[in-house]
Amino acid sequence: MPISRIKSLRLSYPYYLTILLCIMFIYSSILSYYILTNDQSKCSNEKIPLISKKLLSTKRKLAVLVPYRERFEELLEFVPYMHRFLNRQMLSFDIIVLNQIDRYRFNRASLLNAGFTEIKSNYDYIAMHDVDLLPLNPNLSYEYPVQPVHIAAPSLHPRYHYEKFIGGILLINNKHFELVNGLSNRYWGWGLEDDEFYVRLKDARLNVTRPANISTGINDTFKHIHGKERKRDTVKCFNQREVTRRRDRQTGLRDVEYTVIDRRKLEIDGAPLLVINIKLKCNETATPWCNCTKKNDPSYS
């Protein structure tokens, strides 16, 4: 055999040996990966779902219901802020804006009744939440309420300090909201619907609780973002003043009349929300003040 041929074989032997070792390494790596992933898959099927189901079963879901009309600047601030605030409490929640788009006066109570009717099957409790009130103190808990929890307590709210006040932010579970038949549908315009709701809760012997051990006060527990230029609809006409001072035992959650025009999923600064566009219906014989103008009632005040 020529010397050049012998040298060629000597040089190629390490080369082929290297290739063979590489092939064996790759094969063993693939075999190891298959074994590991196969074991991991079995572990996932047998153990992890049991833990996950147990955790999910204890997680109550919150619907933050926001009665709304033409407060876009406040909504821009509210949605991202509340997402951050509630995420820090590790809650399962959605923000749902109840947008009134009919020709009648604003009716916060009926919007809450309509909103609850639409979402109740997917949630365990609701927060009746004004769009212009932001909680500043992280110790204000939005956890599931065994009894109704008035977060915006009179001792903490920047504006309203009377004992029976339960407006602003109130947590209530589905069972109790249905027990009291929601809120009265007679309150068109601003005010008093939450006072009437307070009486409903008391009549049902529900104990309204409020935050405890809160170190902040009326100046630094909430941020009230209601603009000074925004006027409240406080007009009274027909016999509205007389009727809305009394407990309503006829109307509520079970007879609220409305039409959902559409639902829209939106985002504000990356924070998701659902907007439900709602047209309320008014019985103008029973509550003619849903359309309160001088043309309808020249004596309105």
C-alpha cells in the first residue's frame, strides 16, 4: 500500500470516530428528553389539575359595576387605576361599565339592576362603584363579603358623612342583592337611591359592615375626581320629591325594564373593561320625572 494512502487512513480515522461519538450523543440526548417529558406529562395529568381545581374553587369572582354616562375623562383615570389596585389584592375581577344611552334622566339604581341581571351567572359578588371615587388606602379590601361591606364609609368619604350613607362603593354578594330585590327603579336624576337601598338592607336584617383599622381619614382615604364643572341633575318635578322620600316596595331587580344595545370589550392603557350599552325604559305614568323638563312640568324646581 502506498505511504500516502496509509497517511490518509490515519488522518480520517479520528474524523469518523468524532462523527460517531456526536451521533451517539445526539441519540442519547433525544432519548433522555423523551423520557423526561413523558414523566412530566404524567405528573401534570395526575397531580397539578387537582391542586388547580382546589384553588379555583375557593376563588370568588368580582364584577365591578360602574353606572355611567358621559364621564369619559373620569373613566380614563378610573379603569387603569382600579386594575392596578385590585390586582395587588390578587382578586379575580372584571370592570363592567353600564353606559346609559337612552333619552331619559340618569338612573344609577336601574343601571345596577340591569347590569346585575346581565352578569350574575358569571360572578359571585358585585361592587356598586362610582366612577369618580378611587380608593387610596391599600388596606381597603374588596374581598368577598359575607355581609354587605360599605367601603366608602362616612368616616372615610371625602364628602358624605351621615351615618346611613352607603353610596360610593358597596360590596354585596349575589344572594343578598337578590334577597332585597336590588334597588328601586324610581330614582331618575341624582341622589337618594342609595338611602332607599340602606332601608332595604335593614329590612332584610343584613348587617352593613365598614372597613376597620384604617389609619387614613376623610382627606387621604379616597380620591374624588368629580370635576367642579360637572353639574348634578338635582331637578325635582311632578311628585318626585314626595315619592322618592318613601320606601319603595313595588319596584326593583325583578321588574327593571331595559334593552341591551351591544357589548364592547375595550382597553384603557392596557387595562381591559366591558362596556354594556343600555337603554332603560320608563313608565311615564308611574314616574313621569324620568323626563323632567319645563315643557312637561312648568312647576319643576
